[in-house]
Amino acid sequence: MNSHKVLLLGSSSVPAAYLPGKFIGKPALGLTKLLKTGIFAGLATLASGSVMAQEAGLFGAISPASRSVQIGQEATAFATIINSSATTATNCKIAQAGPSIGAFTFQATDPVTNNPVGSKNIAVDIPAGGSQSFMFSIAPGSPMNGVSLPLSFSCDGFADAPVFAGVNTLTLSASAQAVPDVIAITATQNADQIVDIAGMGRFAAYSAAAVNIGANGDFEIEAQYTGNNGPVTVLLCETDPASGGCLGAPAAKVQSSILSGDVATFAVFALRDGEVNFDPANNRIRLRFTDSNSMVAGETGIATRGTGTDLVIGEYNKTSTGFTVNGVSYIDGASSYTRVLDDGALAAASGLTSGKRVRVTGTKSSGEADTIFIDSELAKGPITAISATAFDVAGQKINFDATTLFQNRLFASLQSGDYVEVDGVFDAAGNIQASRVEYLAGGFAEAEHVSVTGIVQSHNPNLKTFMIQNLNIEYANAIIDHDFPGGQFGNGDMVKVKSNAALGGLTMTASKIEKPYSTGTVGQPGVDVDLEGVVDRFVSEQDFDVNGQPVSTSANTLFEHGLATDIALNSKIEVEGIINSNNVLEARKVSLETDNSDSGDHGNNGDHGNDGSDDHDNDGDHGNDGDHDNDGSGDHDNDGDPGN
């Protein structure tokens, strides 16, 4: 265990909501695995995603960012070379960029495991648009302290990769005696090594972990913004690895002892005081570990940027210039860097399909999308029951209406046993109100897995079984997400269950059980939210939930397409307003949607699923025949918090 000696050097106020942050301490989980399986990939993303990367060429990144060793010993690290051009890069290698400070070697590695392959100092070819991972080592021959070592990432016929301090330079220290050697990594909510700070005067947070693989050490750990004009103030605290809570008030510097082999975890808080453009080579936050002999024993950095404060939640619809969500138009390329996340993981833009539920952060007035979060499908698997007006998928009841997009096959042509993927939201009874239903012609082979999301019922922890609607789930050999309190789930919890095997009737053998990525309230206090969904809790027209997000109305709220008294359980609704300090969405405008409402902008792009047909199944009865008056448990939030 760590021997903590916490000394706070200066202090500032951080919102209390951040201190027990749910992400704090998580980098300590599987630290070695993260280092060996490509944590530096996020840094490579920064290099290739920078403004400089608009011209094709080579880009490089390394991890960890620093090493501290005894003179003559090898300091090793991992690296990646990216070939962003349209031609194969040949004879690619890594070398010291300046005068030699010691023996240097490099070797290609398996990109999945980073285990070395081939022989040392053998150049390799990198295909167009591809990348290659490496391991390199240097044995410093003289004392040095925190020297920034530039590296040459080169291939025949290409200019060397540009040098970005903290991205592809190694901070190196060496001493005649054994020294501490801190390997530090960071983890952001979006797993891409970028800290987004939405709005002026607001905090964003991320976590860090450090393992000391050298001698015992007492350290001063400093957080510093390295960008221009200092528009970001950075504080940090050491955290309890078990609870994630700060061990003391956040400060610019803290001190701690980290014994050899021990891991320490930290939370870092960044306050934005001005504009922070997306410039990952320069606008960065650096953590530096300095030992009691004033030697730099460890360092790690992360990019930061300022983003818009608007959050729009609804259905994605592709247009000729970009896309719309809830009628809000976004322009492709308007943001200097737009990330796409699918169920919480970095993804390609090809995963964006009309009818998908998404959450977009950015600036509505300029049409800039900083991040597009794709909500996971709520059901994927075989149709287990079907009638003229409704159907079940893997035991989950699916409701649909005239706005539901049917892709690849109309509802009238679907039959029992067909595999489909369903996107949408939950109604008050826990049934799925579908925004998109995609027919999977290849069946289970195309689906690759069966998945359902819903509320746990009839849980038997001894038999390791439970129900989600009509589906019986057996989970004796399933992997369970550690995000559940105590690593356990129970009745009433919202879960996502995946199976790598086909169903046996209405029984699923679970392979993995996890918290849906999109659960939780929709944003931090002060965020401007445009939320489209279904009323799943109703007390009065002044107090109700939309997909689990509490909403309040007042005498100042504007109502469109109906009156306040028209709001009821299972109403389709769009709400615009501000999240208050109690995480309630204070509505300035409420639009009650009908099957013919254009607020979701369904189908105005002419492609209806990109298969050339009009798949909106306008055949009369769309299954909303009385099942919307159930007064279920509510709080089935599938529109979660993209930033917390």
C-alpha cells in the first residue's frame, strides 16, 4: 500500500460534485495492460487529428512520456508511426533526432499486444492510412535531469514526423545511483486523451495513475497548463484508489510518497478562463513528478480544448451538408475536431446512421459539433413474437409509429426469427419506443451477438439468473462491469446484457453484463439542453421526466403543438432549457410531438436508411394501441451524461 504524506501547497475551490467523481482512480485498474496495449494510441490520435495533420504525411507518438534510470541502464518506451498518406511508406524507423546521449535501439511490435516482433533496428513498411507500433530503448551515458529528447520518426520519401513536445518527445533523467522512475498515464471520459472544458469559468476533470518502478521516492507533483496566454488553471489531488475520493483539497502542487512497485492515483481539475483552441501540440496539461533530489522522475501530458455548452439529444438525420438532430442543423467540418463515440468508445463516423439516437455537444448557433455520442442499440437479436401491430425482439416489446425508420425491410415484411437491431428510448413501462429498426439479412452471423438493455427483475444471485421483460438471462460465466456498486447489480438496476451465443428460445446465456454507457442525467448544471424523448415519469405538467431526466416547467415556459395539460405518461416530447444546480432541466420551451411532427426532421434527407427505399412503414396501425397508459417505474434514462 502507498505511504501517503500529503502536503497541500496552495488551494482553490473546486465544485463539490467533482470531488468523488466516478472516473477518479480508474487508471490504476490494469495499469500495465494499458501501457502494453496502446495507451499511447490516444496520443497518436492527437497527432493525426491536429491542424498540422490536414496535410498527409507521417506522425508519431510515444508512451510513457518520461523515464528516469540509472546511468547505463536502458530506458524503454513504446511508440507509434502513423502514415496518413495515400501511398505505402517504406523503410520506416525511429532514431535519436539530435546528438547521441547513449545506445539506442528500436523494434517493431505486435499492435495488439506490443510484444516485440522481428529483430532490433530493422525498418518496416507502413501501408497507406496505416500505423505501426514499436518499442525503443536508450541507455544514457551521463547524468541528466528532465532532458526533452526529440525522436526522429522517418520513412523513405517522406518528411520526418513533426515534433510535438509531450506527444513524441521523451523526458529523460539519469543518475549514478538508483532513482525513482514514475510511469504515469491519464484517462479521460472519452478515452482519447483530450480534456474538453465546456464554457468559460467552468471545470473539467480527468484522472491519472502513476506506478513507481524505480527506487522509493518522495515526490512533489505539479499540474501545469503549457498552452499560450494561460487561459486554464489546473489543480490536482491525490485520491483513494478504492473510493476515488480526494485525500485533500485540490491544489496546484501536492506531495506524496510512492514506494517502489506502488501505484498512486490522482484527480486533475481544469478551470477555463478564456478561449482554448484545439491545438494538441501546444494547449496541454502536464503532470510532473519531481523527487526529493529535485530530479524529474516522471511526467505525463494531455491535450485540452474549450468547447460549446449546448447539448442536443435526439435522432440523427444525415443531410447534404452535415446532419440534423431535433431540427438543429450541424455542418460537417465546422468544428476543428469532432470526435464520434459509439456506446462510449471512439468510433468512425461511418457508424452514424439516420434514426440512431445521438447526443451532440457543441454550439448550436454556429452548427459546430464537438462530440457526437451514439447511444447503443437497445435490442439486437431475433424477433421472438410478431403481430400485425407490434413485435418483440429477444423478449423485449417494441413499439413504433410513423416516425420510426425501418431500414432494409419494411415492417410488413418482417417475420419471426428475423434478426434486427433496434434503437430508441424506453417508455414508462420499460417497453422500447423505436426510432430505428434495421433488418440484418445475415442473421446471427451479421449481428455477431445478441444484446438487450433493460431493468433487472426476478434476480436470483444464487442461481445467477434474472429477467428483462420476457427474457430469462443466465449469467454464471458472464463478465460483470466493475462500475456496479460493489461489483454487483440487483433488481431495479438498468443493465445492458450481451451474449456471444444465439438465444435458446427465450433464454440468453450472458457473456457480459454492464452499465449502459448513456445512463445518468443529461449534463452538468448550466448546460443548455435540447432533449427529445418520452415522458416516463409524470407527477404534473410542472414535474415530469423525459427518459429519466427530471424536467420542470413554469409560467414562463413556451408550449408548442399542444398545451401543458396535454403532457402525460408516454407523451413524445421535446424540451429545451437549462440544467439547474439540482440537475433538473428547467424548460423554456416544450414541444409535444405527434407522428406527423417535423421536430425530429425525419426523412428530410431523402435516403431513409441509405437503401433507396421509403422505409417509414406508413401502413396504418403502428402499434401504439393503448399500451402507453402503463405507469411503470420510470427513470429509464437512456440519454445519459456525455461529460461526467
